[in-house]
Amino acid sequence: MNKYTLDDLACLVDHTNLHPDATEDDMRKLCDEARRYHFKMVAVNQVQSKFCSGQLVGTDIDTGAAIAFPLGQTSIAAKEFETKDALANGANEIDYVLNITQVKAGNWAYIEEEMSAIVSICNEVGVPSKAIFECCLLTNDEKIALCKIARKIGPTFVKTSTGFSKWGATVEDVRLMKENVGPNVQVKAAGGIRDADTFLSMVHAGATRIGCSAGVPIIEELKRRFAEQSVDSIEL
């Protein structure tokens, strides 16, 4: 078990707005909230990289660009270009959606090539990389096979979901990924995490990042609990 202060828990949050109709005011609000609560990152569509990174200059909060989002159905070359463009425009974390069609075909060499390409670009400039599995579309055998590839290639994180498919993160998927990805790759839970109990259950299962749009109410609820219990940390 690990001990977490309220700030420790806030620093697990990738504060998310990936809506296609998000305005500049929405992005500004997202960044303002990330500063106020000391979230780890703002998770945005790739095209928002420049604006959000500009808003967060002088902070320790990252700008995370979603690549090939939310379907992952673009070529490796397209994902490479999108990743490089995001980094050139200020992104300093990359979450890319892998190609589910190739997973279903059992084309593991393609998945390995794709993951290696994105991870290499990120490693060259020293930024975290996250491979999004979209677990709701996969069998457990497929999830385990992907974890084995990630264990070999070494993205910073494997991530459960985009939050735009059938359902998002589950405790079972977080545990499965944690058990199979090895000690050097972390797990990010994302999608459908809307309350404090779900948030804590994902952390307890092994997630070290939580992608959600409900970070503010979740941290406010945890703040109330800390105050009610007169504690400054919890163990998970």
C-alpha cells in the first residue's frame, strides 16, 4: 500500500477535455483548473497543443496531446507526423490510440512497429508516451498480448481507454494490465471515472494516472473526506 496526500492524488489527474466542440474559453478554463488543483496534465486534442502549452508556461503542468484520437485508424506515418507536430507546438506528453484493426488481425508485428515509432519519437525529446488500448473492444488474450509488446517496447504508460467507445476503464482491466506489463511500464485508467470512489478504486488497482473530466468534483469530494476524518493522507 502507498500513502497519498490530497496533492498526491491531484497529481495523478490528467484533466481532460477532448470534446470536438470545445472552445478557446473551454481550454482556458481547463488550464486554469489544472493550475488551481495542481493536476499533472491537461489532456486535449492535438490541435489544442499550442494554446494549452502557452496557458501553462511557468507551471509544472504538462500538455498532453491525443494522437489519432479516438479511433486510431490512421497509418503509422500519419501518427508519427501528428506526434511530431504536437511536440513542435508545445505538447510534452503523448497519448496515442493504437490500431485495433491490426490487433484483431493478430498482426502483432504491425502493433510493435507502431508502438516503437511513437515511443522512439517521445524518447528522443524526453517526454512520456502512452499507448491507448481501448480495452472494451478487446479480449483478455488481446490485452495480454499488447501488454507483452509494451513490456518489450517500453512506453511510459499503457492506457485503458479513450472514453469515446462502449465503456471506459474497469478495475479488472487495470489489474490485468498492471499484472502483465512489467515493472517499468505504468498504467493509466481513463473513461467513465466520475466520482471519488471510482477514482480511488483505480489507484488501488494499480493506476498511477487517472484521465478524467471530473477531476475538480473528485478532488473536492476527497478534500471533504480528509477534513471530516481529520487526516492529511490515506493509504491505498
